[in-house]
Amino acid sequence: LFIDAGCIDNRLKQMSETFAEAAPLSLAWPSLAAGYEKVFFYDALPGQKRSEHDEDYELRRDAAEQRHLYLQTLDRFRVYQGDARWRSGRGHEQKKVDVMIAVDMLKHTIRRNMQAAALLTSDVDFRPLLDALVDEGMFVTLIYNPSNTSQELLGAADARLPLSCYQMWSWLNDASRALVGF
């Protein structure tokens, strides 16, 4: 399983705003990893927002670092970090993350290190990657956010698993499940 952290974080935020009065929700990561031999997690530490106080930024950055450190201690998990850079008119964006995912998925496919691959993302930029993996004979499952994934990306995968509210709920820790309430 290859995870684009931005996608799962976005879906958690949507669930929180819809069902938990915007309270932060947390995943039970071992539940998410069930059924996969390895989990590759790709993220970037956040950049500081222009109007953000240093203390607030440090709290956000520390939380991201703690998540990465925690995930690294879980069996089967590997964590890779890209960069966050400021872009005029767009704010902070992750850099290198998509390329790291693409390189790793292609590398493991070509080496035949896996029988099937799952990619958790909604980014249409991954369409060429999915096409290449399928062309190499890899069976690819796309795990995606149904609210913002294009038909183009969906069409490139062999199988699709939407990040439905129920699917996300099944991956939440007990405290977050109680906040969501279903």
C-alpha cells in the first residue's frame, strides 16, 4: 500500500467537518494496514504560513514529526518525507512526494517485489504512473476520495476502493469513532 498523506488527511478533514464538528480525528493505523505486507507513507513536514506565529507553526510541525516517528515504529510501515515550499498565490505545497511515490511503485513493480499494488490518492497526476504499472502487468487498486477524484484517474486502475465514510470510520481509533457517532 502506497499512501499519499495529503489525500488521507483531506478525507479525514472532510469527515471531521461533516460528522464531528471539526474535531480532529485520528486513524488506527494498524487497521488501515491490515491485509498489506508493506505500507509506504509519503508526506512532507508543513511549511510555516505567512501570518502564522512561530509557536503555532512549531505545534503543527511537531505534530507531523510525531506522526512520522510513530508510523516508523509500526510493523510493515516505511515513511518518506518530501519538502513543503511556498508558491505565490498557492501557499505551501508538497514537493517531491508524488515523484517519490512514482519512483518507488515503478521500482517495486519492475523488480517484481509485489504481486499487486494499492495506491491511496486522488491526484490525477498519477494517471501516467497507473498506466505504466498496468502495462508492466501489475494489478493496481486505487483507493480514492470520491469527492475529488477524476474519472480519468479512476479509469487507469484495475480496481477501485472509495474512501467512503464507512471505510474511513473502520480505520478510525476508538476515540475518533465515538466523535463521529455512527
